[in-house]
Amino acid sequence: MFRSDPQAVTHPIAVRPPLSGLLVVAAALALLLGVAAAYSFGTATVPLLVFGAVVMLVGYGMAHRYPHPVLGLCNAVTLTRAAMVAYLAGAVLGAASPWIVFAVAVTAFALDGVDGWLARRAGLCSEFGARFDMETDAGLAAVISLWLLASGTTGPEILVLGFMRYAFVAAAVLWPALQPPLPEMFRRKAICVLQIAALIILIFPLTPAGLTWPIGVTAAILLSWSFAVDILWLARRAA
């Protein structure tokens, strides 16, 4: 199921995607997720529904866009991060210790970059893997922002940090100029790290209440600026 030999992944795109490997890993993660969620919230319904939807989308993406014959540890790590996001989705609706929420979010954040390193090491880099990683980051930001709002830690303004990407995607449906792919930029990656780092600082139980607003606003301004730069670039290109 997992292979790390770069020489073993030089097959053409026509090779059948490793959906069986995905299902095995997903089943193991679903079992762990269900037990953890039932223990924490009394029910595992929401986390398992969220994770099930993620697995369906990932399976569809692998069937159509994944060029390698093996799942790889890289995608298994990203799927593990997605399971953590699903757990945090359950925490939004269920009573959960702020320390557990913080620990899960930090772990999911810390694993960001590990999947990319594993993909490069094993020769399993792909557009699919990069998109999977990016969407997992977006999901992590969204559920953290929802938890901050639901817990009363912040006001609705925190949703800017959690849902800016989804607002951009929705705008692209109405404005086709926003649909072309953007070039790789360090600025975009750095802002993403700062965005999630700010959210994690805000869910840290010992963060002083007086720092909540300035941290959230500063991160929101930086994120809005980054999206504005990309929107202007795409608009000028389409003109």
C-alpha cells in the first residue's frame, strides 16, 4: 500500500489509482475518529459524516487526477490531518475541552509540510496532492474559526480567517476571471501559515483575552491583502 522508492513510481498516468489503499487507511482512521469523538462528545455522528464526505471527494479526485500507482505515506498523512479536522468539526457542536481542541489543532498544523516532504522524498508529488493539502488547510482554518465563534472566544469577525478562501471560490463562480490557476508564491504560503498560527494562538486556553482582537484583526488584514493582490493580478491578466 505504501512505497517510498522513487524508482517505483515512474508509471504513466494511466495506472489505476490506489483507491484500495485509500479505503484501508480511511477505515482505520474512521475507527479511531469514531472512538475519540464518542468519548469526547458522546456522539461521533458529525465527525464521521464530515470525514466520510472528505473520503468520497478524495476518492473521486484520485480516480481522475492522481498519477501514481501507490497511495504513499504523504497522502496518508494528509488524510490523517483531514480526520483531525473532522474531529474539530464535532467539537464545534459538542462540548470539548479547550485543551483537547488546542492539542488536535496544533498536531494537524504541525503535520502540515510533513506530507509535502514525504511526497518529494518518495517521488509522489502531484497536483492532486498539493490541492488535497491546501483544502485540508482551508478546512482546518474554517473549523477553528467556527469553534472560536461557538465558544464565545471571538465575535463573527473571526470568520474572515476561516472562510476567506471559500468566499473567493464562490466569487470565482460568478466572475470567471478568478478561475485561472495562480502561480506559486511564497507570500501566499507564508500568509496561510500566519493565518492558521493566529487561529491556534486564539484557541490556546492561556492566551490573554486582551490579545484576542488585535491578533485576529492583524491576521485578517494580512489575509485580505494577500487575496486582494491575487484578485488584482487575475483581473489584470483577464483584461
